[in-house]
Amino acid sequence: MTYHAKRTTGTAGAPLFLTFHGTGGSESQFHDFAEQLIPGAHVTSPRGDVSEHGAARYFRRTGEGVYDMDDLALRSRAMADFITAEKAATKPARTIGLGYSNGANILAAVAMLDAGLVDDLILMHPLIPFAPAPQPGLKGRRVLITAGQNDPICPPDLTHALAGYLIAQGADVQVHWHAGGHGIAQSEVAAVQDFLTV
């Protein structure tokens, strides 16, 4: 499976920065942001290939917070294959993934499937409403989760559960909260910048 994607070619040996949009977003939603965060990086931003009443997504759902698990498994494998091909083409020093909402969910699902694909994960307002299987390969992976304390789409208890799962796998997890809802706050942007300054 191939994805329509926006790409910026970086310098040789630079990191590969993958971005994943939210429901109804596009491949342009975070592409320029990634370029600004790591100048000179290879940036690849695939567009979700599932249409939900015209809104692009990365996998199907049957309701708010109710996932089609068979479809999620299928499309997580397809995205893992896509990322593998992007890494083969760019030969990056490290691979970073940033996803928001539905984009964070597909990124997390890929990491749970094949933890070696992405070194640093930025999950903005993720929602994983199921108990993931253990994934020892997440040990040592750096993960930033950002979330809103009053997010009606991603309840805080599920954010805590995801963070707890990742910590239990041995991941290096940071969680940034803001007082708002599902929108991206300026403090989240600052948290992402700090996370990538290593």
C-alpha cells in the first residue's frame, strides 16, 4: 500500500521526521512545523487513506473512540511498511514521529507493532481505548505525550493508561498536560521543542 505524501529531502545522514495529521487534516498539517523543528531533516507526511464522510483518517472507526480493530491492524502493518521504505530511501541517523489525535493513534499502533521503526515518538492527544499487548522493543524509546486536562475526545484516564503501558514496557516517557481540551496549546509546542532539544 502506498500513501499520498508530502516530502522534503534533507541533508545526508539527517534525521527522518514523520508527521501524521488528525482526522480531517492533510499531509500539510504538520509538515512545515517539522521542518522548523529540525532544519535539514528529511520530512515525510503521509495522508490518511480512509475517508470518514470526506475527512481523511488513517484507520476506520465505528464511533467516537470505538475502533475497527481489524482495520487498525491492517493499516498499522501498511504504515509500518511505508515507514520502512522511507527509512531505506533516506538512511536517517534517527527517526522521529509526530502525530496528533488520529495521527498519534496510528503512530502509537505502529510502535506497538514494530517498536524499532521510530526512535522518538511525539503523541499529541492520543487515544488508545484498548489494552495493548506487551512490546519489549519499546524499552529505551523516547516518548512525549501531550494532552488536555479537559479533552472530551481523549479522556485523561486513558492518557494515563497509555503512559503507564509505555512506562511498563521500559520506554522513557514524558507527559505534558495543559488545562484545555482537544486543541493544541502553545505550551505543547514548547514541550515538543524541548523534547527534541537533546
